[in-house]
Amino acid sequence: MKTIVAFSGSTRAASFHTRIIRALPGLAPDGVQVAHFDLADVPFYNQDLEGDAQPAAVVAMRAAVAEAEGVLFAAPEYNGSYSALTKNTVDWLTRPMGGGALRGKKVMVVSVTPGPGGGQRISKTLSEVLPFFDNEVVSVVNAAAVHEKIAADSDTVSDADLAAALRAGLASF
């Protein structure tokens, strides 16, 4: 069984990115498990907290990624860039420099928006940054008008094209 650790770059209760992560287990192919890691308790990166002072949430996050076959970033686009939460997650997972739990992992990037951009800028940015850490970006999924592609009353992807793209991305691990 392959495990993919999924991070939402938003802590908003009704985040489209978190809702997509909650839908992924139903879209994953046989032999692939998606594990959502909640980032609410992960503090902002601070080098003073490295070593013996690492917060428990950081230790747990790094361990989850180290044990997983891949990582999925569901990354919202804020002001034309990634959210502070997404950047913070990358920072913690790529330290210490030259190491870090994220190094060498396969990564999938999902970015959706209710507007027309579909998160393409953040996907491009992450796809350019992650190879610096020896990551292979195996799939990028973008979608505009996402509010029309997720069921209003559940965490179900109702759009066939978006569901197919997410399935294909998960299969690429």
C-alpha cells in the first residue's frame, strides 16, 4: 500500500482544497492511501526550534512524510502566490538544508480557485521550486470555478473532468 500525505494550504473550515483532500480516498486507485495531515498545530518555521526543541506537530509531520511514498500539496493561490501555510510547510519539510523529509519525494500539486485563474500561478511556482529539493512533480491539477465542481452538501468532486484528473494524478505515484 502506497501512502500519499496530503497537506491543505488553508485552515479555513470550508476550504475547497481541504474538501478535495477529503474526497481523494474515494478517487484513489487500489493500493494508494491518502492521509490528510492537519497543519493547524504546526508553528511558523523558526530555526531556533530545530534539534531537540522541535514542536511535536513538526516531528509528526516530518515522520509522516519520511514514511510516505509521496506528498500532495493542495495549495490555494493568494495574491498571485502560495499561502503562508503552504510556504511554511515546505520550509519545515526541507530543513535542515540539503536534507529534510521532503527531499527526493514524488509530489502532486493541486490548486483550484472559484475564479477563472484555476490556481495556475501557484502550481507553476511550486513546480519550479520543488525540484530544487530533488522532488519530482508527478502531477499538477488545476481547476477554475471549483465551487461548481464540488457538491454543495458533501466533500464529493462532482465534475467528471476534475475527478479524472485527480484519479490520474494519484495513479502517477
